[in-house]
Amino acid sequence: MQSVLTQLFQSTLFSALSLVCVLLFLYSTYTTYRIFFRSARVDHEIKALGKTSAVWHLHDIRHCIKTAFQAMQTAISQDNPSLLKNVMTQHLYAHFELIMLNHDDHDIKEVIRRAKLHSVSIVSVEKNQDDSEDALWAYMDFSKIDFEINRADQTLVEGRPGMLEHDKQLWKFMILLRSYEVKVG
């Protein structure tokens, strides 16, 4: 048995896999620090914008992003897309409605449990001169249990009901000056 392990550790395949793992770890660390420093720079930029307009208040923006995240999870789990009409842009809301209608047509219900937003890092601000298309990009780190079931017989269609999934995504938020709100774009 020991000779098999010795051969495995001395093989070129093991060395290559070890190198790949180390490189992935280094890339992950580099990306994490890059997001952190970019977020700190953008937070400073938003605070500077906040001195010229009340819309750019960092605490309020973060609160709106967290509220939008929770609203999306609630709308999906309650199978009620109308909860998102005031949270999403018209284009994104129309796309979301099509997805929900497709689920209805196939008698599928998406189930979301234990949704938790771990962190939000605002990584980019798009500020236009006329304030009509202001936006920001947020790096969202969250976890949830997400799966689909058949409405009729409650059988599993897709996903893992007992598995907490971690996800990291970039979300675009539109800053609407006329109503002082943030919408998922």
C-alpha cells in the first residue's frame, strides 16, 4: 500500500494537479484583494459624489441593495413576480416574468430557503453628466438553498434540497434620481 502512495506522490500527474491547485489559490487570493481595494476606492468615490447629491449616500445605497436582494429571494420563493415590479428595471422585470411564466407552463416551482447575503462590494460607478443613466456594479457574495419541484406531485426537478450553495455574482443597479431609489438593472 505504501508503495502505491509513494508512486502517486512522485507521479507527474500529482505534481501537475498540485501546481494547478496552488495557482488557483493564488488567483483566488489576488482576485479577492483586487475586489477589496477596488471597492474601497469606489466607496471613497461614492462618498465624494454624496457631497454633491443626496442620492449618492453610501449607507442608503447599501441598504437598497440588500433590500433588493431580499425582495428577489422572496418573490421567487412566494412565486409572486409582482413583488419585483418596483425593484427591477422594466427590461429585467419583463425577462423575469418570462422565466416565471415558463415555470408555470411546466408546472415547476422554484424553492429558496436560507438566503443570506454575506457581503456587498461596490466595484464600479457609472456616473453620467445628465444623471439619467447613473449606475453601479456590486459584487454580491451570498448563499442559499435553491431547487425546483413539480407543483403537482412535489417531486424534485432540479437542484439539491439539502445543499447550501454559495455564489458570487456581479449585479448592476440603476440609480434613479427622480425617486431616490436603486433598481436592479
